[in-house]
Amino acid sequence: MLLAYAGSNVGGLIFLGVVVALIIDMVISSLFGAIAEMKGYSRSMYKWICFFLGLPGWIMVAALPDRAKKEKSKKELKEEMKDVESWV
């Protein structure tokens, strides 16, 4: 009797497991989207890439170069060049 009851409830447990896995994946993907945005890339695009690809998407976001830092250093370099030109 117990086995018959457990067998009829397996579908519900599988459904619940899939829903929980999707929620966890969405939370993790949102975090990696925020990381991509901090690096100067599109938050929504990389969030969905991480959602659909999983671990390979996470690795891809972790390997992205930091655009924001490059842009900041370019601005600092331009300001320094202006200072040097004013001396000359």
C-alpha cells in the first residue's frame, strides 16, 4: 500500500524538483548578470546566457575582461595628456 502511494506522488516530486532547480538557476543567473554589468557588459543578455547555458555561461562571464576599468583608465590617460600639453 505504501509503495502504491509513493509511486503516485513521484510526478509531483519531480515537478517540484524542476521548479526549485529553475528558481535557483534564475537567481544564480541574475547574480552573474550583475557581475557582467559591473564589468561593463549587458546585464540582461548575460543573465539569459547564464540561465540557458548554466556552468559554461558562468565561466564565460567570469572570463570577461573588465570594460569599465579600461574606460576609466582611458579617461585618466586623456586627463594626464591634457596636463602634459598644458605644460608644453
